[in-house]
Amino acid sequence: MNIKFNMKKHNLLYLLLIPAFIMIITLYSCSKLEDNLVNSPKAGIHPDGWTNPVNANFHGKYFFSNKWDFKMCTQCHGADYNGGNTGKSCNDPSCHGSSTPEDCKLCHGDRSTTIFPPLALNGSSSVTYIGVGSHNTHLNKDSSIRFSARLRCVSCHKSISGFFDPNHIGSNPDNIAEVVFDSLAITTTNGITPNPVWNRTNPQSCAVTYCHGNFKNGNYRLNPTTMTNPVWTDPNSVYCGTCHGNPSTGNPLPGGTHVQGFTIYNCYFCHGSVINNAGNIINKSKHINGAVNMNQ
Ligand code: HEC
Ligand code: HEC
Ligand code: HEC
Ligand code: HEC
Ligand code: HEC
């Protein structure tokens, strides 16, 4: 009797303990889950500041340090970004302007019209930062480019057909753009075919392009070791006379058609479609365009 009674008592104890264990385990794993939520959006409710561009938890910054993993977001927000079953569409115009999160100007560009840095991927707008550098000088509105018509991305980057093009971010992004010269940068003139290779630590690599002096009588052909190199992070390193001779800077063009004594005010005699009698470039689309342009 006594023994039986004790057994019953023990059973009761176990019956009370089991729910307690379950509760402890549940609470423990919930708090684990909440820890995860702070660092990663996997569970669907995002951290504070997720929609605030100046907050460290901003989702744009999350991408920068998490390999731009859009596929992760589309699991819940839908492949078309329309929100899936979250009720939050990524195509909401009040967030990404009138477009989708694949819009080029959101991650690199001014967020409204231009698709090239600044801003850089890390948000920098300083020309001294390599990701920004002289993009503006090469690509902004024609009126703000000093020496030529605006370039195209393909002069310096592989052509990409859209966000998921393998030449774009790729499977293992390092947040450093690939620079591959093509198009205008490698124009063949007078039998000279430039073969420039970008080197992040050597500014001279741009001097090897057609544009910056690798053409007949260009400074790179005449004197690659003493020429003034273009520096990507200093637009002022390029001026009249750094790519080819310029009489007004004491750097005369070599002989032949060009004779000593020509000044910047004479060039228009023969190159009148490009430059005027005040020495100003009057038609930038005919300068650094792959050909020597004369009076027409
Ligand atoms: C596991 C599902 C899930 C995943 C994965 C997910 N989300 Fe969400 N997201 C949600 C849910 C649910 C909401 C609505 C509730 C909320 O606002 O937290 C939401 C809301 C949002 C909001 C709006 C927040 C607000 O306050 O208006 C943004 C922005 C967002 N998600 C971006 C992202 C991004 C970017 C990714 C990928 C890095 C992502 N989400 C991945 C489920 C998810
Ligand atoms: C004159 C050459 C040139 C042209 C033209 C050019 N880029 Fe670049 N781009 C560069 C160089 C150089 C870098 C820096 C590469 C590095 O960090 O090693 C760069 C870097 C970038 C980066 C990475 C920014 C970062 O934060 O690091 C992006 C994005 C980019 N370019 C987009 C564009 C787009 C879009 C266009 C066309 C609209 C374009 N570029 C045209 C030379 C160019
Ligand atoms: C979600 C952010 C994001 C969006 C949207 C985006 N890019 Fe990029 N882009 C990047 C990143 C990140 C890199 C640097 C890639 C790396 O690490 O190699 C890059 C680099 C580039 C480059 C430099 C060359 C290269 O591929 O390395 C070009 C050109 C470019 N993007 C064009 C575009 C165009 C055109 C669009 C619109 C179709 C676009 N990007 C949309 C993030 C983005
Ligand atoms: C008397 C006519 C004449 C005048 C004046 C003249 N050029 Fe030229 N220039 C030419 C001809 C012709 C060529 C093509 C030469 C060739 O391909 O060998 C040329 C080619 C060039 C080239 C390409 C490099 C080369 O040697 O092919 C540059 C750069 C150039 N001129 C700049 C100038 C500048 C700057 C001035 C003013 C200081 C100037 N030229 C004045 C006739 C002239
Ligand atoms: C970024 C390099 C660069 C700078 C800076 C530069 N040029 Fe040129 N210039 C070229 C190239 C490239 C050519 C064409 C050479 C060829 O195709 O053989 C050229 C050609 C010319 C020509 C011949 C006509 C033609 O085809 O354009 C004149 C004239 C000329 N430049 C004047 C000037 C003057 C004046 C300045 C300063 C205001 C200047 N350049 C600055 C690169 C440059």
C-alpha cells in the first residue's frame, strides 16, 4: 500500500515536471531566435533601423556586408518583389522611387538620375576614394566634361545586360568593380593598338589607353616614363598638355606638320572643327574620338 502510494506520488511529480521542462526549452529557443533576429532578417521581422538609410542596421548596408544576396529576400518578399505574403512590397514607390530594388541608381549613383558613383557602394562621395574617383569627370552631362564627349561604361567595364548578368556582381562579390578597358580606350589609330590593364596601385595604367596618350605622337608613345600620369582619384591631374603636346604649356608638339612656334591660338588653322582661335575646344565630340579631326 505504502509503496503503491509512493509510486503515485512520483508519477505526479513527473507529470508536473514535464510541462515545466517543455516550457524552459521553449523559452530558451525563443530567446535564441530573438538573438538571431537582431543580426539577420531570416525570421521575417527585421531589426530596428532596417528602413532608415542613416542607421547602421539599414538594409542597404546589410547587403554591402552580405554579398548582395537578393535571393534571400525574395524567399519571403516574392520573386517579383511585390511582397509575397509579407504584405511589404519592395516595389513600393515611396521606398525605391518608381522602380524595383534592381534599379541601377540605388546602389551606385546619386539615387535619382545617375547610375555611376558617386555615391560609391559604401556611400562615399569623395573623389579621393577609389570607388568614386573620376566617374563624374568621364560620365556626367557633356557640359561638365572638360575634354571629350561623355564616355560609356564599356570603355572601362565589361558590358552588363542587367542586374543578374554574371559580369555584374557575380557569385562572390568583393565590392571592388572589375575594370576592363574596351571600346574607345583601346581604339587603333595609325597602326597603334593600346593594350591597357587596370592596376589599382599604379596610376600609369590609364596612360596606356588611347584616350590618355597612347596614339601617334601622344605623350605615352613619346615618353612613357616622364609623362604626367593621369591619377584616377585626382581629376586635376589631367589638363591640356598631359596627353599630347600643347604649346601654351611649354610642351610643344613634335615636328612634322606641327612646327615649333605654333601656339594654342594656331591649332584652329587646321583643326577648326575641334578648336577655335581662342584655344578653346568647341566640339568635344570631335576630340578624343578615335580620329584626328581637321577643319570639317
Ligand atoms: C523570412 C521572411 C523574410 C525574409 C527572408 C525577408 N523579409 Fe523583409 N519582411 C518580412 C515581413 C513578414 C515583413 C513585414 C513585417 C515587418 O515589417 O517586419 C517584412 C518587412 C520588410 C521591410 C519593411 C519594413 C518596414 O518597417 O516597413 C523591408 C524594407 C524588408 N522587409 C526588407 C527585406 C530585405 C532587404 C530582405 C533581404 C535581406 C528581407 N526583407 C528578407 C519577411 C521577410
Ligand atoms: C574611365 C573609366 C571608367 C568609366 C567610363 C566607368 N568606370 Fe566605373 N570604375 C572605374 C574605376 C577605375 C573604378 C575603381 C575600380 C577599383 O576600385 O579598383 C570603377 C568602379 C566602379 C564601381 C564600384 C564603386 C565602388 O564603390 O567601389 C561601380 C559600381 C562602377 N564603377 C560603375 C560604373 C558605371 C555604371 C559606369 C557607366 C555609367 C562606369 N562605372 C563607368 C572606371 C570607370
Ligand atoms: C543591389 C545593388 C546594385 C544594383 C541595384 C546594381 N548594382 Fe551594379 N554593382 C553592384 C556591386 C556590389 C558592384 C561591384 C561588384 C563586385 O563586387 O565585383 C557593382 C558593379 C557595377 C559595375 C562595375 C563593373 C562590375 O561589374 O564590377 C557596373 C558597370 C554596374 N554595376 C552596373 C549596374 C547596372 C547597369 C545596374 C542596373 C541594371 C546595376 N549595376 C545595379 C551593386 C548593384
Ligand atoms: C598646319 C596644320 C596644322 C596645325 C596648325 C595643327 N595641326 Fe595638329 N595635325 C595636323 C595634321 C595634318 C595631323 C595629322 C598628322 C598625322 O596623322 O601625321 C595632326 C594631328 C594632330 C594630333 C594627333 C597626333 C598626331 O601627331 O597625329 C594632335 C594631338 C594635334 N594635331 C594637335 C594639334 C595642336 C594642339 C595644335 C595647335 C598647337 C595643332 N595640332 C596644330 C595639322 C595641323
Ligand atoms: C585626356 C587626354 C587629352 C587631353 C587632356 C587633351 N587632349 Fe587633345 N587629343 C587627345 C587625343 C586622344 C587626340 C586624338 C589623337 C588621335 O586620334 O590620333 C587629341 C587631339 C587633339 C587635337 C587634334 C584635333 C582632334 O582630332 O581633336 C587638338 C587640336 C587637340 N587635341 C587640342 C587639345 C587642347 C587644346 C587641349 C587642352 C584644352 C587638349 N587637346 C587636351 C587627348 C587629349
